[in-house]
Amino acid sequence: MATGGRPTTMRAVQYSGYGGGSAALKYVEIPVPSLKKGEVLIKVEAASINPADCRIQKGLLRPFVPQFPFIPVTDVAGEIVEVGSAVQEFKVGDKVVSKLIFWKAGGLAEYVAASESITVPLPAGVSSADAAGLPVAGLTVLQAVKAIGTKFDGTGVGSNILITAASGGIGSYAVQLAKLGNHNVTATCGARNLELVADMGADEALDYKTPEGAALKNSSGKKYDYIVNTTNGGKWSAFKPSLSSHGRVVDVAPNFGNFVASILTLFSKKKLSTVILSLGMEDLRFLLELVKERKLKTVIDSRHPFEKAADAWEKSLSGHATGKVIVGM
């Protein structure tokens, strides 16, 4: 194996049971992971906390995932310091982004072992923090906007769409990608983020606490061809009246009621469909190129040093982050 200054131990953040929030996170000193032949060892420079990371701690996949003690967080960017014997694409010193396997995770640590197959090069000019925000949130949104027929080559016919929770980590990418696809975008968010959402490209931003925002009504009165729902508090019963006659909700954060609705509306004119992330590394390369070309931006709510990872966890748990929550190493 090629090596480059490999230490024997590292700092990491882990928890040893379900629940407990940020108070359950423990700072530990543990051995640096050993590599399998198809893996790379990444010195983490930035990690992005996703709501799914927090839901796993709450017991989303209990009792199967995770195995304790568990180091959370899947989205990381950094520098390769060692490569396995079968690795072909990367070498020591390469800057990369990786979407770790969620049931193994490992991102809240100084080093992480990642399969070559889930790792992509970091383009020059793209920061580790901006890149770390992309894997789960960016790929989820890209899949959602592709599901409504979005094209990014200028040939697509734009639709009238609504994006909920548009100032969040997923929603902020959704607005930008939808506009790149020539859609007319109405977006909901809190009053403090109306200007931000407009700056990201939304044609109209609604304060979700106002009567119009709560009713999802845009100023033109037009119904939506599609609603991209990014909050797990959204309900099919609230969305349905705002859809056009053959409109569809694409739900990236479905609650139980919307899972049921996705089945019940299979043969209806108005439908709800759910998104389960299945996009791969070529799609992540596409998103990174958009960031490099300054066509897509990672909106960062806050940056936290590794020593304050618990604060970052608490901010993500609050559900009120504007954009992505980043932990720097």
C-alpha cells in the first residue's frame, strides 16, 4: 500500500445507544481504520450533518442499524493519505468527496476508510466544506428534479413547481437545480429567509406562517404541476388542493401518511411519489461540476470545529438550519 503520514490513533465522535441527542455524543481516541484493498483512507477536512444522521440516532432503523458504538455522518471531503492495493483511480494527496455507507458511517472522525466506488475527485476551486454538503442532500434533490422531467441542457420545458422548506439543506439545492431546469419556482420558508430564497432564484418566496404561505398560494393563483416536498411535516391532504389536474408531489422526506398516500394515489390523476436515494457517483461528479462552474452553491448555515461537533449536532436536530451544518476538522 502507498502511505503518507499515517497515524495510529485518531479523534472521533460516537454514541453508544439510541436517543440522547447531542448530549449522547462522546469524544474518543480510537485506532485509525485499517484499509481493505479497494479502499482509501481519507483525512477528513469537512463533514456535513444531514437530518437522516440524527434520525438514525433516534432509532429510525432500530434495531438493525446502527451497531454500537457508532460514529455518525456519511458526507465527508478531505485528502487521501493511504490507498489500498487494488485502488486504481486515486493516489495519496488527492482531494476527494465521499458518501459513506449509512449503516457503517464514520464521518465524524479525523480519518475514515471509504470504498473507491463511493468516492469522487474534488474539482479544483471547490472547497471541502462546499463539497461535503453535496452527497446526500444534493443527490436526493437531483433525483427529485429528474423525476419531474427536468433537463439541464436547455431543452426542457419548464413547469410550475413548489418547493417546501426551501431554505434548508435539501431545499436550498432544490431551488437552484429547479431554476437551472427552467422551472417557474415558488418556494416556502420562514420570514427571515425570504430574501435568501429569492437570491437563490425562486420566482416567488412565501412565508409559511402567513395565510397565503400556509395555503401554498402563489400570487398568480396558478396550481402547481409538481410539488417537491423536503420537510417530513408536509401532508398529502395539504398538498392535493394546490396541484393541477394531473399534478404530482415528489416527496424526499416522507412521513407515514405520505407513504400511505403514495400507494393510494398510484392510479389517481393527482399523485404522490416518494424518493429513495439511488443516484451514484457520476451524478455527484455532475453536481460538483455545477459548483465549480458557480451554477450551484452550497448554502452553509454554520461551521463548527471538531471540538464543537455536539453544537453542530444540536443545530441539525433543531430543524431550523438555513442550509448545511458543517463540521471542520
